Amino acid sequence: MIEAPVEEAAAEPEVRASASAAAAAGWRARVAAWARVGFLNAVLLILYGPLVLLAVFSFNDSIIIALPFRGATLRWYEEALANPRLLEALRNSVVVALAVTPVCLVLGTLAAFGVTRFRYRLRGAVAGLVGAPLVVPWLLIGVGALLFFNRLRVPLSLQTVGVMHVVCTFPLVAAIVSARLARFDRSQEEAALDLGARPREVLRYIVIPQLAPALAASAIFAFSWSFNNFEVSFFTSGFQLTFPLWVFSTLRHAQNLPVVNAISTLVSAAQVVAVYAGWRLASRGRTRREEVAVEILGG
């Protein structure tokens, strides 16, 4: 009759200790969740806050970025779309980026295969040479390119801009594709070859589908880097304008700031739409490949 109350009394501290530990663990989990949410919100605010302000003030009927609003207007968008120099600069940037992107995809993919798939004595030196433009400041690359073309007496134009954009951008493609190749299971290629597939078929049906997400991301980054590049374009474009150069020259006059806000909002919106469309296409292609694989395995 006396042992039961003693056992219950001895168990009470253990129950209270476990309850206290559970409460402390729950409190720490909530604090960690709040910290993650706060950190994510801070990152989003820092990254996208300026873009939101730019878009909001592009509708303000004033050349000053300050509250209160003087009124809503679309005048700055009308002026931007009616500016022939701006349209020429946009067209030049798009043309250069469209030409640079496929070249960078080919060169970057070949460089990635050469660095990750083959073993040779100077492999580390080659990898460092390929990745060097990623660590060298673009300002130095631009000045060096200017001196190089001047020594060769090559006139500066959009062609020289495109060449230097390829030099600066294809290492990024090589880095992205190399990361995907490092995780690639080569037993799939070996199995396909053992089953009678030719190397071209292995490349088409095994390798390229596996590299498709990396290639899509590389294309987006290559186009964006080329379109938005200022430092290299400033030194190698000569008298031809690209969009970043037009923005730089236009912002010297404060009254042109709303026009820059308006066109920058349109460009940012177009880039977001392009990235979303690429993501949707990649997701649809991945889903289709999974369905085909299930059908083959089921059959």
C-alpha cells in the first residue's frame, strides 16, 4: 500500500522533465522556423525590393522618386517605347544575346566534357584556364579586350562585343554542365552501349535528356549575362549602343530617370516571363520523360 505512492512520486519528476524538454524542443523549433522565414523575407526584400520600387515609381507622374505620388501616368512608358535610340539599344542587346547563347552552350558543354570525362596530365590547368574568366573582374577583361582589338586594328562593333561576351559567359555554362556531369551515372551509357545502341543514340536518348535541365539553366544565365553586361560592352562596343550602355548614358540627366524606370520594368517583366516559361517547359519535358519511362518499364 505504501510502494505505489512512492513509485508515483518518483515518476513525477521524470514526467515533468520530459514535458519540459518537449516544450523546450518545440520552442526551439518555432524559433528556428521564425528565423528561416525572417531570413528568407530579408533576402527577398534585398533582392526584389528595388525592383518593386522601380516598377511602382515608373507610374508616378514625377521625375523624383519620393512620396507622396503626384499621380498615376503611363507617359514614361509611351516615351520609352517611342525613343528610337532606346529601341535600337534593345534590339542590339537582344541580337547579341541570341547569338552568344548557343555558342556558349556548345563551347561550355564541350569544355565540361573535356574537364569531367577525360583524364590527362594538364586537366587541372585546363579547368583553371576555362574557369578563369569567372574570377577575373570584367573591368579588366574589358580593358584588355580594348587593347587587344586596338593592337590588331579590329574596329569595335557588336561583333567584338559578342566575341568578348562569349569569352566571359561560356565558363559559366561549363561550370553548370560540369556539376551535372559529375552526378551523372555513366552506367546508363554503358548499359545502352551493351544493348547495341550507337554512340549517337546514347548521346540523343541518354546524355542530352539528363543534361537538359542544366542546359536550360545555362541558356537562361548566358542570355541574361550577355543582355545585362555593361563593363565589357562599354570598352568593346565602339559607337554602337546596347541596353546597359543606353541606361548609363541616359541616367546622366535626372529628368530621364522615369523613362529608365519604365523600360527597366518592362525588361524585368519580360525576363521573369521567359524564365517562368522555360521552367514550365522543362517541367513538362521531365514529366513526359517519366511517363515514357514508366510505359517502357511497364511494358
